[in-house]
Amino acid sequence: MAKIEQYSRIINHAISTSGAVFTVPTSNDHTDETWLATDLYVGEFGVNVTDDKVYVRTSNGIIPVSTGSTASGTGTNIFVFNSPDVEISATYSANSLSPNSLYYTDLGTTSNRWKNIYLGGSSTSVGQIDSNAALYISDIDGGVLVTNDASSTGSPIEIDTSSNTNKERVLNLNSRSVVNTGSTNYNVTIASQNVTTSNNSKAVVIAGSNVFLEDGISDTVHLGVGYNKTNYESGQIIAGGSLAVRGVADDGSTQYNHSDWITKQTKLRTSNALISDLAQIPWYDDALGGEVVQLKANIVASDISDASLIYSAEISGVYSIDDALNLHEIGIPVISEWSSFPFDIQPTVELGSDSAGVTIKAQGSGSNTMQWLCSYSYHRLINILSA
């Protein structure tokens, strides 16, 4: 039989002891009887056939080349295949994985992408994304977030940028049921529910519920619920519900704990001459008492079928309830009234208090159907003791 030399096989140096690794010999001659079974020449490959590991000796020493299936990332390889994952070997305990040089390597490509990124390992191990310049996050439709004046492509979220580009989707934080349509421009919605914006410019909604910013609205800030308001005007700050201004802190007495100057509105329709509650300010604690309330209100009413019949009033007063639950009217309430109603069907308003609180009351004008509007403000001191 002829000697076959074509496609001759190369058998690399092999060992079969589990856990054994290849080594650098103490001499350059494997025949001088100093070499170990694990020693390799420079450029020579070695295979641990039991551990499924391959090594090569270079001028820098013994380098692991690859690995088969190995549990828990053990061994001396930098990377270990632990199906279905590729892990960093526990022997190396790498703290970082760096590119060859600055700006040298991408992580994935537009066609070959990584799937998920998991950051941090516990409640005390904080994940961090550190960008040396601007940060730009995009999805398949374009920009999602840009920072530090990065090149904008209409991203709905911009942080610390000066872009004037209209946004198809504006910034919404902690929001629910928010709809932004058309050229919504620079709207921001924070902690909102059921907020609708459409063709608005520079409108901000904060902590809103059922707020509607409709077509033609510009330069508006809305705080609180909307009460179906759509006739916004430019250059306004709108407070839905009530507006509380707190300018002082408690001094330890607790008397200033509820000292906020609160402004509200209420409405009423009457069609008789009965006295009805127009607005009420409940006592803070009607069981303990010890409270003072100062109130001011502006009230207007009109016969809905006759614009010439108008009633208007400004009213103010001070009331208290002591810790024995006795009621006190401090002085006489001040009422300034203007009216075009006939004397015999004159509407009016009054202030008073009872065990429930301080009340603004309205009396209608006979059978005339009247629409009342009351805008009132008040503040209070609590925990006031009797003499």
C-alpha cells in the first residue's frame, strides 16, 4: 500500500487530567529530561481533553483559547461557555471589559443587536450609564431622549437642550391616559390623568385630572383638575380645584399647621326665595374646637333670562369656635352689595357659622331662575384655647 502524505493529520499536545493546565518549561529543549508533560513550546497548542479546554503558548505565556461546556465559570479561561450563556471566568473576576482603545469598539451593530442590558446587582449596587458628552436614545421611529443639546430629531424628551423643534410626543411623567395630537409643541405633563392636548403651544399640565387643552390655546400652565375648562387664554396660570398659598411655617405651637390662604370657587342655581348654602368652610376639628377662620368672598348672580338683572356682593367676616364648642362672630360681617333687581324681589347673601363650620348663604329672588358664582378665600388658626 502506498504511503499517504496528502491531508496529513496534526495531533496537538494533549493531557487528560481534570483541572490540569499547560505550563511554561524551564528550558528550551524538551529532550533534556526537565520538561513536564504539561510544558509547551512557543506557538504550540495544548488540549485538556477531559476539561474541554484549549491553550496556546505565546511569548507572553500560556493563553486559554476556548472552552467547552463548564459549570459556573470555573477554570482559568477568560470566557467560559455555560449553556446557553458565555460567562467571565470566576478565576479572572473581571471588574471591567474595555475596548482596545478610546472610541474603538461598538457593542453590537444595526443588524446584529444585543437583547437586554441588566445593570446593578442589589439595592446597594446602583446601575449607571455614563456618557462623556451628550446622550441620545432612539427607537425604530427616531429619537426618544436627548441630553445636553445633542442633535435633535424631534425627540419627545429633551433634557438641558435649547431645541425649538415641535414634538410629536411630548414629555409625560407618571402619567395616565394622556393624549397629545397635532402640533403640540413644547407641552409637559406631570403626574396627570385623562389629559388631552391639541395644537397648543408651551402648555404645561401638573398633577391634573380630566384636563383638556384644546385647539388655539397658547402659553398656558395648568395646575390641578380641569373641570372641563377649554376656553384657556394665552399667558395664564390656571389652578384647578383650589389654590393654597403657604407662606409661614409652624413655630412649634401647631397653631399655624393649617394657616394656608386657600382660594376656591363654587356655583349655585336658585329659582325661589329660599336661603341656600352657597359655600361652606368646615371647622378643622369640630369635636375639639379652638379655631379662628377669616373669610373673604366675591359673589355675582344673574337672572339667566334677563342680563339687566344682576346682583353683586363683596363679603368678609371673622368667626371662631372655642374649645368648649361655643361659636363667636367677631364684629359684624362686612357686606358691600350692588343690585339691579326690583326691591320686592331683591336677592342677598349672608355669613354665619354653626357647629359644622362657616357658611356663605344666598337667598334667591322669588321665581326668578338665578345663576350664582362665588369666589372665596380664607385662612385659619387652630388650637386656640379659651381664656
